[in-house]
Amino acid sequence: MALSAALLRRPEGTSHRTSRGERERGQADAAGATMETDGNNTENVSAFHEQVPGEYRLVGLVFYCVIFVIGMAVNLTALWVFGMTTKKRNSVTIYMINVAIVDLLFIVLLPFRMVYYGLDRWPFGDAFCRVSAALTVFYPSMALWLFALISADRYVAIVQPRHSKELKNVPKAALSCVGVWVMNLGTSAPLLFAQDDPDLAANYSTCVKTRDLAHLRRDNPVNLVRLACCFVVPVCIMLGCYAVIVHSLLRGRTSRLKPKVKRKSVRIIVTLMAQVLLCFLPFHVCFIVILLGDGEGSLSVWAAFTTFLMNMSTVLDIILYYIVSKQFQDRVISVILYRNYLRSVRRKSMHTGSVRSLSNLASGVI
């Protein structure tokens, strides 16, 4: 009994020592694995920075400065014209107000990106980086859905003019905008809570999410659903509306409409399609290639370039504002005329000053 008890106790002590040794070896292996993982992540981040030359950062800094200045001026003017000075509002006015708000919401973040390109590091923390990255996905989706609503509005105005008063009232337009806001916020919000973060290895001193779309590849099923709902569906709505509008115009079914309404609708259609082809189509094509492709190195520059093109939409909306609103046209023309007036005054003052200096010189000689 005593021997058996001793034999039973010896394995216990041995098992304690063995388990302690196994724990130590396990901790060492875990630490080594963590260091290896961190090393791989650090190599990925450093590799990304090697793909971003100084010329790229300089071009990005200048580009965002120009977009910020022009975009703020254009969209603040549009928001003031459509929101404050327009007395008789309609459905198009509601859509234009929402377009200006979305543009301004995206433009406000550009100074933080400019700081990032200037310092080559992200000093604003991980939370704000996630917000900026989510807005990068939210903005094109929201803009395209607003374009789809404007296209549907033009469809009703040209093809269904009898029902335009019922379908184009302000409450229904506002309700449609609220629905679009809720849907796009819901599809972009998961990006704020993503667990697998490409900036973790650099202790959040980078914000790769704002430069490169490759990090979104980790959740492809969700991204494909988001791509279908936020790009394919609104673009199909736009194309369907435009096809019916063009067919009606060619068949002469819009003879009762005023020529001014037709010209305005055609200009809006051309403007929206030009923006989609120039600003949004390259961005989403690159997005699809990144999601389905394997290599990241050659696509990082293209992802950045197409993001630049997408940002240009905040400035090109001035064409849409100019076509839609006579008041916005008057405001732009008044600014241009005022600047020309200031230039003429300066030229006259310079000319007068030079004449006076010459007369004073001549009187001094005499």
C-alpha cells in the first residue's frame, strides 16, 4: 500500500514537472509564432510602403489639396443655393441637397489624408482610420444611388409626365433619400468593426485602408453582395431609365413636353453617365480585380489612381448643379463677373499708377 501510494505520488510530481515544462515550451513556441506573425505583418506593411514612392505621395498631396479647395467651394455654394435660397423646392432640389451633403462629408476627411501623405504616417489613431476607410466605400455607393434617384426622376418627367406630380413630390423624394442613407450606412458599417486589420503590425502608425482596397479581400462574400447592391443595381437602374428615355425621344412620344425640359433632361443624363464612366466605373472595376485576383503589388498603384478618379466626382458635381439650378448658374456667373471686375480694377489702378509716376518723373526733370 505504501509502495503503491509512493508510486502514485511519484508520477504526480513528475506530471507537475512535465506539465510545467510543456507550458514553458508552449509559451516559447507561442511567442515565436507571434514574433513570426508580427514579422510577416511588418514585412507586408513595409512592402506596401516600398510600393508607394515619394512621387506618389507628392501627387496625392497636391491632388487632395486641389480637390478640397474646389470641392468645398462648389458644394457649400450648392448647399446654400438649394437649401437656403431656393423658395420653391421640388424632388430634384432634395436630391441636390443630399448630393452636396454627401460630397461635403467626404471632402471633410481629405485634410487628414493630406497630413498622412505629408508625414507618411497616420497620427490620428485606428478608430479614425476605420471611419475614413468606411467613408471611402460609403461615398461612391451613396453617390450612385442618388444618381439613380435623379435618373428615375427624369424618367418620370419625360416618359410619365401625367404622373409626375404624384411621383415627384418633396415628401416622397425625402423618404427615398432616407432609405438610401439607411441602406448605405448599413452596408458600410461592418468596415468599422473588422477584426483582421492590415495596420495592426505597424501599431496603427499607418492607415493602409485609406490607400489600398486589397485589405477588403478577406471578406469576399460580403464584398460581392455589397458590390451588387451598391454598384450594379443603381447603375442598372440608371441605364434602364436612360434607355426608355432615349427610346421615347426617338419615337416622338414626348412631343407635348417643352424643348427646354427635354434639353435639360438630356444634359443631366449625359452628365451623370460621364461621371459614372470617368469616376466610378474604374474604381469598381479595380475593386473587382482586387477581390478576385491574387497579386497585390501591381494593383496598389491602380487602386490609388482609381480612388483619385472617384474623388474627382465631388468637383465634377458642379456641372450637375449648374444644369439643374438657374440660381446656381447666376451665382457662378456672378462670381466670375466679380473676379473679372476686380481684375479690370487692378489693371486700371496699375495703369493709373504708372501714368502718375511718369508724369511725376517728367515734372521733376522740368
